[in-house]
Amino acid sequence: MGLTGRVGKQLAPKVAGLAPGLTASFVREALHRAITGVGPLPPAAVAADKQLAEQHGDVDKAVHEVIENHVRYAGAQGFVTNIGGLVTAALTIPTNITGLALVQCRMIAAIAHLRGYDLDDPRVRNALLVTILGEDSVTSLVKKKKLPAPPMALATAPVHDAALDQVISTEVASDLITKVAGKRLAITIGRRVPVVGGIVGMGADGYLTWKIGRYADREFLPRAAR
């Protein structure tokens, strides 16, 4: 974990006061809107199918394009922070984290759809949210037995464990708050050096989204044709 990540965890309780709407229910709403569509973004499955058609049915190429597109969305701060239309209550949440949560949820959902997963399945939805945490965090939480398994295993579990819904949503909300804290620290430091500030402002979200996209690519292995 980098310096900003470690400090982010230390500052997270304080940042929670800056984002009182960033709760487990918000996380679920963000996922729902990412899947069904919000503002200028069509539903995840629609975007995925469009990419599949453009890549002449090549699923792996379509996944690659989905990741690249969403990295661009995440890096384009003006676009991400002006998506709007999530929920009125989200106005208290930093707009960047609202937009980033939407973009990343949508990217992961599109990848899962391309690989044959049912986005309406609650097991799959839990797997999508867990993926947002990133591979390192998921591995740590599984070792600590705070999560039973990584995304792939959750998505293909024999039955849906409703008790996991709240656990996963809470972990994701906490993770997003930590990212707010870490990013605010990085931006504060970066402003003192214009070049660093530019990298933080334009590249951090894009890079993080790329890492999560690659993780989703590895986790959501192909399922039988729908």
C-alpha cells in the first residue's frame, strides 16, 4: 500500500463526515444505476453488446475495449464528475467518488455480462461489488475471513447468502471513503508541484480503474453460453 493509501486509512473516519451519504445503501444504488443506465451512460449490458458487435464477436477484444473506454471515462474528470442523476441524497458525497463508483461498477458489470454472467443474479452483484475493492484488498479480506471468497467464487456459489449483502456493501463503502481521504491528501500535496498535481488529477482515477478492470478480466472467467 502506498503512502497516500496508508494515510487515507488513518484519515478515513474524518472523511466519513465529509461524505455522510456514502453508505452501504448508496453502494447498492450505484451498482443498480450502473447496470440499468444513468445520465449519458446506457446500461452496462447494452454497452458490452455494442463492443462485442464492433469486435465481430470476439469476447476478449470486447472486454479489452470496455476496460479502455472506462479508463478514459475515469480519467476525464469533467465527464465523471458531471454524470449526475444517481440519487438526490448523493449530493452530499464528493462528486468524484460518485462518478468513479458508477464508472467502475459499470465496467465490471459489462465484463461480467460479456463472460456470460446474469447481472440480475444477487450472487453476481455481490461479486461485482467485491471486485471494486481490488485484488490486494480482496485477498487480505479473504485471509482475515471477512469475505468468504474472491469474486469468481461468489458469482458461482451454489446459493445466494443474503447475509453477505450488507457485509460486502459496508466494506465497499469503507474502501471508497479511504480512497477519498487518500486522494484528497495526494491532491493537496500535488498542488504544490504543478506537474504532480496534473498527474494526480488526471491519471490516478484512470490507473486505478485500469487495475480493477484487469482484475475483473482475470476473475470473471467465461461461463456457458446464455
